Amino acid sequence: MASHQLLLFQLLLLLSSASHARDTISPGQPLRGNDTLVSPGAGSYVLGFFTPPGSNNTYVGLWYAKVPVRTVVWVANRADPVPGPVERNARATLSVSADCTLSVADANSTVVWSAPPAPGAGAGRCTARLLDSGNLVVSDASGHVAWQGFDHPTDTLIPGMRVGMDFGTGANMTLTAWTSPSDPSPGPVVAVMDTTGDPEVFIWNGAEKVWRSGPWDGLQFTGVPDTATYMGFNFSFVNSAKEVSYSFQVANSSIVSRLTLNSTGAAGGLLQRWTWVWAAGAWNMYWYAPKDQCDAVNQCGPNGVCDPNSLPVCECLRGFAPRSPEAWALRDNRGGCARATPLDCGNGTDGFALMAHAKVPDTTAAVVDYRAGLAECAQRCQRNCSCTAYANANLSGAPGHRGCVMWGGALEDLRVFPNFGQDLYVRLAAADLDAAPSKSEKKAHVIIAVAVSICALAAIIALVGFFWWRRKRTRARQSGAPSKWSGVLHSRTLTSEGTSHGADLDLPIYDLETIAEATQGFSADNKLGEGGYGPVYKGTLEDGQEIAVKTLSQASTQGPDEFKNEVMLIAKLQHRNLVRLIGCCICGQEKILIYEYMANKSLDFFLFGTHLTSVSIKVPCPPKNRY
Ligand SMILES: *[C@@H]1O[C@H](CO)[C@@H](O)[C@H](O)[C@H]1NC(C)=O
Ligand SMILES: *[C@@H]1O[C@H](CO)[C@@H](O)[C@H](O)[C@H]1NC(C)=O
Ligand SMILES: *[C@@H]1O[C@H](CO)[C@@H](O)[C@H](O)[C@H]1NC(C)=O
Ligand SMILES: *[C@@H]1O[C@H](CO)[C@@H](O)[C@H](O)[C@H]1NC(C)=O
Ligand SMILES: *[C@@H]1O[C@H](CO)[C@@H](O)[C@H](O)[C@H]1NC(C)=O
Ligand SMILES: *[C@@H]1O[C@H](CO)[C@@H](O)[C@H](O)[C@H]1NC(C)=O
Ligand SMILES: *[C@@H]1O[C@H](CO)[C@@H](O)[C@H](O)[C@H]1NC(C)=O
Ligand SMILES: *[C@@H]1O[C@H](CO)[C@@H](O)[C@H](O)[C@H]1NC(C)=O
Ligand SMILES: *[C@@H]1O[C@H](CO)[C@@H](O)[C@H](O)[C@H]1NC(C)=O
Ligand SMILES: *[C@@H]1O[C@H](CO)[C@@H](O)[C@H](O)[C@H]1NC(C)=O
């Protein structure tokens, strides 16, 4: 009986404490060492005092209310603890003063840590409130934010928290790993958004750069390929004059995901994404970096290229040779590679070789212009003798406005991916442009050849299936039975076939790389002119065929099917006296028509010919993963 009463009493106590769970502290009403704040709404987060296992100190931290394994995601006074374990610190306090200073004090009211308000805030009657998101916000009576926890991440990014720079408030949001699992104080391992060139995230271990994400190319970090479409959460990247930041969001509060910076790992710094698996009652590691040998910074030295799927992993860029062949033979690649032929910028004979699927070089010292396009970028790089490579800076921009990033000097920390990364155009002397492509480029060709064979096989199967279906339908018609396949055909003709470009077009579809290569990276020298739809370039395909490449500028809401239909119509309407349409290229927003080039044809045809009105294609690119 007594035990029942006790249980009931405990239950009542629990209920009363739950109903009294508060989310705000105000002057004169501090948070005590034996109490907690609970975030309102879904009540996802708890803020309170804790002692890490193995420690003798007390800290103010934030952890999940519903995850049964206490997981601290933020610490206020990580370097300035209250001495003694939390059990003996019931009278320690977290308080906010009337002038908006947040502070932690021990039982004797000795302040051990404090956060001063931002200049301008502090108009009296300040309060500190734990928001739904887990953000502890100090604001004054007029609502000005004087200080917020999300501006000072610890080692963990939770939804809504940012890594990066807020130029408006001056907040530099970085992740800094704990010194050890029992010591939350800032260790030497830091993840920082570098905003000097094209923004990218670096992990530093002290003065040593351990990993870089590759720059944000408008869609993803070019060095982070392996996070296939996120399920249950998404990310956002802001790159503006006011802010450069990365953050993520979850679809609903049952999804618990966090990104942590760990000081363990082979490289001495490890970014990990964890998701809580309710069924298993455990954290599951969803993603991590660095991952492979080529994620190590500058594995192959200046102008070297790291390819984890190749043995040995290092090779030189096309047109370059090992600086020290002896060291290179012993797989000491630190010396990197040097040009086989010196550049000849003065005579203007240098050209650019395309390196596809690249994690582009370190952009810390790169020059970036988000408004330029690739053709303009090529021109600028060609003119500037210290420019050694260029690439697009913003793949989410409209064609012709995808930005320009240019590198000078040696190209550092290059790697390739089998099916990810960006196109990089590397400056070479004319003699080296004709040199044999490097091993990885050959491999890319093999991959393309294999892909083409698979597509061809699929087309044959589809063709055979079609004839089989037609025969069957004819028989069905003859027998008067309704065709059970008609629905299938209907939907097949209506859907766009996604990425299986050309499956139902008898017009070759070229990939962007082929066209870029044919036109020397849409170089200005190859430009024939500019029509109402966009610029037209002359090019030469690998088999020597001369082509005119008409890039269609943006706009319109026409879908992929309409575009395909129009292209098919043009293809069918082709007349021997007209210039032949020999292919097209659709990848994301890029839409390009490829004509046979005829030297004596009026330029007007290329520029204004065909009845094709403005088109916009949204056929997905060959799968590009996002992070
Ligand atoms: C915390 O301890 C103080 C005394 O030190 C006590 O008055 C208060 O009720 C305790 N609060 C909780 C939630 O246990
Ligand atoms: C914590 O402090 C107590 C008393 O000062 C000491 O006996 C104990 O060894 C300490 N524990 C750790 C983990 O430092
Ligand atoms: C608080 O002050 C008393 C008396 O000065 C002292 O004995 C005690 O150690 C102090 N406690 C802390 C936590 O500093
Ligand atoms: C942000 O902080 C990091 C690490 O403390 C530092 O290296 C970096 O320069 C800072 N960024 C800016 C823009 O101040
Ligand atoms: C991410 O998801 C959240 C919640 O589902 C949504 O509000 C937000 O718009 C999404 N952001 C992006 C960039 O898709
Ligand atoms: C939240 O997401 C989970 C998993 O995707 C789903 O089962 C659940 O219905 C969602 N809850 C709400 C309120 O949307
Ligand atoms: C660091 O990584 C190790 C190994 O994956 C893991 O056990 C540990 O929990 C991680 N620490 C943090 C703070 O995430
Ligand atoms: C231009 O080319 C000529 C002949 O190849 C060479 O002699 C000369 O040095 C080059 N000029 C420059 C500025 O590189
Ligand atoms: C990239 O292009 C998109 C679409 O035009 C634009 O909204 C965005 O601001 C651009 N990014 C930068 C950094 O200019
Ligand atoms: C030429 O390129 C280098 C390296 O990209 C850059 O630092 C420099 O500012 C450029 N000069 C001009 C005039 O654009």
C-alpha cells in the first residue's frame, strides 16, 4: 500500500514538474542547478546543468528531451565550468540581468561565465527564452536579440543552426570539437566556413588543414558526393552579401538528426551526421567525412589529381609530369607535378583542357564573379596570364550566368569522382592540348562507353517489347478483348523518361561535356554570333564533324515533353536544303541544339532559324547527389 502511495506521489511530482516546465528565465528568476528549461511546442529540447561522464565539473548544456540516451548538443560555458559535479551544484545558477547579460554562477554567486549583449541591445527587462528550435535567445523588452546560442555552436549542428558568417551581426559560426568526451572545452579541431574565395567548409586540426568540402557550386559542395537524396531532412546554403551559411531542416520533429565534429578519426578531425533510430533506440551514423584517401588534403601535391579508384591513386593533370619522377615512383607525391610545356600566354596560343568530374581546387585564393558566364570566364582567363584554370561558380544560375571562378598558380588538392563533381578547365600550352588524355579521362570514356552500351541494350529491349506488344494488341483487337497493356503505353508516352535521354528520340542527345569539349569550353574564339535565343558557337566533334551549337537562353514554362516534341518536329521537318539538326543536349536547365555546320550557310540561319520558340527543360541531370 505504502509503495503504491509512494508511486502515486512520485507520479504527481513528475506531472507537476512537467506542467511547471518553463522555457524562460528573467532577472531575479534564474535557473537553478537542480532545475531545467524545456523548449515549448514539441518540447524537443532540455536546457540544464550537467556533468559529462568522467568529469568533475558542471556545465550548462542542451540535450534532447525525448532521446533516452542523453546527448548534449550545445554547451554554454564550455571553457568555464562550475567546479564540482552537478549533484553538489544545486545552487549554481544561470541568470539573465536586466541589461541582458547572461551568466553562470556557482553556489556562492561567483560568476564563472558570462555573455555580454550585442551593442545596441539591452533596453531593459531582458529575458532569456529557450525556443522550439533549441535556440536560447536573450532579448530585451523591445524584442532586440542581445545574444543567442545559435550564434555560438559548440561541436554539433542541429536543425536551424548555421555554420558560416553572418556579416550583419558579425557572428562567425564554427564547430569546435570537445577536447575529450569528458571535457567540452574547445579542442584544436575546428570546422569553419571559409568565405575568402568561393565559400567552402574546412576542417582544421590546429594549423593543419584536414579536409575541405569543395566550394558550393550552387547545388552542392563539389567534394561531397555520397549523400544521396536526404530522406526526412533538407539543407540550405545561403551565399549573399549579408550571410554565407550552411544549415539543415528536418521535415518533422520525429526525425532527429545532428551533424557533429569529432576529434577522433584517422585525420584527427571527423564530421559525422547522426540520426536517431527510434526502433533501435540508438544513434546511427548516416554520413561522415573525410572518407577516403583522396579526402586527405593535397594528397597528390600541386597539379596532381587524386583518384581513389585508380592504383596508384595519384596522377598528374594532363600536360603535366611529376616534378620528381624518383619520389613519384616511390609514391611520395608531395612534390606534385610541373608543366610539360611552358605556357605561351603572350602569343595567345594557350588553350584549355576539360577535366570532368572534378572536386575543383582549393578556392581560398581564387577570384570569383557570380554574374559572369562560362564563355566570359574563358575569355577572362585566357587574357590573364596568371590564370591557370576556371570553372562555373553557380550551377543553379541560368545558362550564361553560372558564375566564374578562376585560379592562379598551382592547382592544389584536386580529385576526381566517377560520377560527380564539376567541369574544370585547365590552361595548357598548345602542344599539350593535343597530348593523350590522362588515365582518368580515359577511364571516363570507358564509363561513358559502358553507359552507352547499356542504353543501347535498353533501347533494343524496349523496341522488342514494343513490337511484341503491338502484335499482342493486334491479336487482342482481332479477338475483341480490351488491351490490358494500353494503360501502360499511355503512361509511357506521357512520362518524360527521366534521365534515359534519347530512349524515345531517334535524335542523338549529347552530354554537356562533349559539347563543351567541342567548343573549347564555349570559348569566345568559337562564338559565331548571338541570336535572340542566345549565343551560337562553332565546334568540332571528336570524329571531326563540324557543328554549330545553339544555346537557348532561359525562360518559359514548357516542359520536357513539349521540348522533345518540338525537337522531334524539327528533326522530321528537316529538308535537304536546310541545315541538319544532328542532336541536342538537355541537362537540367541547359538546353542546346546542335546543327551540322555549313561554312557557306548564312549565319542568320544558325541565329534565328527554326520555329522553335522559347523552351525550358527540366529533365534531371544524370543523378547528382546532394549534401
Ligand atoms: C532545487 O533546490 C532548491 C534548494 O536548493 C529547492 O528549493 C528547489 O525546490 C529544488 N528544485 C527542484 C526542481 O528540485
Ligand atoms: C573529483 O573530485 C573528487 C574530490 O575532489 C576526487 O576525489 C575525484 O577523484 C575527482 N574525480 C575526477 C574524475 O577527477
Ligand atoms: C563558498 O564559500 C564558502 C565560504 O567562503 C567556501 O567554504 C566554499 O568552498 C565556497 N564554495 C564554492 C563552490 O566556491
Ligand atoms: C571565423 O573563425 C575562424 C576560427 O576561429 C577563423 O579562422 C576565421 O578567420 C573566422 N572568419 C572570419 C570571417 O572572421
Ligand atoms: C526544408 O524543409 C522545411 C520543412 O519541411 C521547409 O520548410 C523548407 O522550405 C525546406 N527547405 C528547402 C530548401 O527545401
Ligand atoms: C513525421 O515523419 C515520420 C517519418 O517520416 C512519419 O512517419 C510521421 O507520420 C511524420 N509525422 C508528421 C506529424 O508529419
Ligand atoms: C566520435 O566518434 C566516435 C566513433 O565514431 C563515437 O563513438 C563518438 O560518439 C563520437 N563523439 C561525438 C561527440 O560525436
Ligand atoms: C611567340 O612565339 C614565338 C615562336 O614560337 C616565340 O619565339 C616567342 O618567344 C613567343 N613569344 C612569347 C611572348 O611567348
Ligand atoms: C546562383 O544563381 C541563383 C539562380 O539565379 C541565384 O538565385 C543565386 O543568388 C546565385 N548565387 C550567387 C552566389 O550569386
Ligand atoms: C589575373 O588572375 C590572377 C589569378 O587568378 C588574379 O589574382 C588577378 O587579379 C587577375 N588579374 C586581373 C587583371 O584580372
